[in-house]
Amino acid sequence: MLFRSEAVGYLPENTVVGYLSDLPSDATSGQAAYFGVMYALAPRLVTQSADSAEWVAGNFSHPLDYAAAGAAHHLALVKDFGNGIVLFRRRAL
């Protein structure tokens, strides 16, 4: 799962991006996925929280209802890039 570089075009250049995944952050696969997103979105800062940033990168290893996964964090699905790569934006409360 490589985060797609076309997602960069949706993000402001100097923004902090949150991160949401179904991979455990303490597993090697989860860390590799997270670092891949950090690399793909550089120079933007990517944090491991989906609960504070306006924009959130989703990186999922299994198909699921991405809109519902984002909604649990008050996020709206902006774009599904395929292969578990999605982009969310925080909804107004």
C-alpha cells in the first residue's frame, strides 16, 4: 500500500495532516505504512492522530466502508484513490 502522490494536489502546502489506518501502529506493517505516507506527503507534517487535523490521510489494508470509518472521527470522505488509500476532511460540528 503506497500512498498515492496525487493526494498531494488536494492538500495545502503548509498543512498538518492526520493519519487513520486499520494497521496497528506498533506492528512493522503499520509503521511502514505510516512512514510511507509521511514520505509521500512531505514536506507536510503527518501526525498519528485522526482527531485534530483538518485533513486526514487514510491508509487501509482491507476494503471497508471508508466513509463510515471517517465519520467515526467526524471526517468526510473527500477522495478514494483505490487500494485502501483515501483522503478525509474534518466536518464542521
